[in-house]
Amino acid sequence: MGIGKIDLHEAETIANKVRQHIFPAMDRVEVAGSIRRRKEIVGDIEICGIPGDRERLISLLSEVGQHIKPGVPGAVPWTPKVSAKYLRVRLNEGMNLDVFLATPDNWGGLYMMRTGSASSPDGNTFHGFIPGIFSRFKKMSGGGRMTECMPTMPDGTQLPIPEEQDFFDLLEMNFVPPQERIAKGAIKKYSRI
């Protein structure tokens, strides 16, 4: 497999090693993305966390690879800002690591989003959450939207989502297992109403 495309078992091993390495700088840290969805081939590693010590986190990440500029193709060397919400590292093993930083209030929304459903079957559209789940929230809230990984009511009030289940509860749904978050049908299957 080429750089950045490895099998699930190898990706999971690398992700867990990185997770343990940065754990001392985090209040909470979990592996997300295609690894959490149990995808057989993994293109990059995604980790979500609530940082306890941002400077230490940046230092620990520099020990496992090179900081690179987030959101651009290739591996452009980059010095991350301590206040960043998203860090990217080209790991020594050759693949990219994306670290998404949450707060206690938006942890559940960020973790759900970064677990994804990733992209559409044609690979052209990034969904983030389960396809159709935003529409369900918008309908149930009378026009709400997501801002900063939190449901936001039409009047601008943000609803804290400390855990994924809090968002599912808001939508009157049972927990949707990560590996089933790839299709709109999951909404109906796990709906309580």
C-alpha cells in the first residue's frame, strides 16, 4: 500500500501509540475517523481530544512526526499556534495525523463529526455526521444549525453536547454505532419516534 494507505490493524496500532504518547497533555483523547468506523483501509489517522496543556501537546506531537500546515495538500512544514483547534502532523510512519481539539461543551459534537461518515460513496462530498442528521436537527428545531460542533437553535442559543449520546437524545435517537454511520438509513433505524 502507498504512503498514507494502510490496513486497519496497522493504523489502529499507530493511532493507539500516538494516543498514549499525547495522553499526558490531554484531559480526554480518543481515536476517531475511519479507524473508529472500522474501515478496512485507512488513509489518515484522526484523533479528537480536550487538551489540558496545549504547549505540551504540540511538543509531544513533534516527537512523533513533523507539524504540517492543516487544510492544504502535501506536507508543508508549519509551526502550529497554541490556540489552534486543528493540528496536523506527518507521522514518522509516513501518514498524516489530524488532531481535532474540543472543549467539554462540544466534545460530543466534534467526536461524532470526526468519526464521520467521512465522504459520500462517490468520494466527492464530506458529510462529517451521519448523512441527513443535520436535516433532522433543522426540522426538529424549527431552523437550527450546527456551529462550533454544537446544535444551535434559531435564536442563536448553542446547546452543549458533552457526549455523542446527548446529540442522539436531542434527535430522539438511540446511539448509532460508528460503523453504521455511512448511510441516511441509520436515522430511521435508530429513531425512537
